[in-house]
Amino acid sequence: QPELGRPQRNCYTLPGLDFSYGLYIPRTDGGVPEAIGHWNTVKPRTSVRKMPRDFITMNLGALKAGYTTAREFNLYYKAKDIRQKDDEYSRFKRSPPNVPADFTYGIPTRSSTPIFDLLQHKYKELWMEQQRARTAAKPDEKKKVIILQQVRETRTTVLRKHPPPTKEESFWHLPRLEKVEPHLSTFPDCDARKKAFSA
């Protein structure tokens, strides 16, 4: 039945506050009290690792026994299977070397710029002095370049100084391509043509 004075609703009513959406999974681990009261630790697994063969020791033993061929060596490997010791593959050997306590890794930090040098514009003055020294040294470099050019004259430098004369362009055309007097006249007579061109 719709409410009095209101139209019929086209939606469902929501369930109460104690309703939980989705699947309900019952807890079997005991929850928070179980976690606080007991320590369920995982026991470490002891895995026996098979070490690789120690071929250096086996080869020395085979040579001392007087074996020389590959077949004899293989038979010796099967008879006396010597494995490498755990010390060679231990994590202590692969760990970084012992370093002093005050040792710092990486690049050392740059020393801070003195504030008085910034206030007195010392860096600007140093830069200006460098620029003045450069400009003073430039004329000497130019003189050196001129002397080198005088000594080392090549064909290219000679042609740059004294270029060869340019060839005059010839305006010769084939007789059949020469301009011909127009044979069609658009004006009735010579006076009308002169009058049109003068305008």
C-alpha cells in the first residue's frame, strides 16, 4: 500500500543497521584475543643445499693417481665425488669488507659558499678579470693566425684572394628561336596602334 498522499515508490527499502553486505566468513583463528594471548610462530625450514663439485681438488687427485684420459677422469669423478665446502659460499665472504665507523659512502658534500664573498661580489670581479685577460690575449692569437696564413698559402686561399674573371654570358640563340615580328595585327591601322600604345 502506498503512503497516504504520496505516490507509490519504485525502489526497495534498505535493510537495517545490523545487516552486512556480501559473504559472511566465520573467523576460525580466534580473532584479536587469540593473537594477543598466543605467539604462533613459523618454525624455520632446514634445507640441505647440495654444494657444487670441487673440480680443482678432484683433478689434482686424478693426476696424482696417474690418470690422463677424459674417460679415466670421469670414472674418478664418479668414484670420488668431492663437493665444495660451505665456507666458500657463505654470506660472510660475500658481505662488504669491514669499514671504519666514520666512513661515508658516496661523494663528499661541497663546502658552503662564504657569504662575504657573495656580498662583496667577488665572483663577479673574478669573472671580469678573466674576461679582460681573454680580450688581451686575443690580438696575439690573431697575429699568430696571420703569420700562419702567410706561410701556408694554398690554391684555395689564392683563389679566394684573386678570383678568376667571370665568363660573360652569351646571348646567342638559334635562329629559329629568335623573336619574330608579329604577323597578326589587332589594330585596324598604324595610327590606331600608336594611339593605343601612347595611352
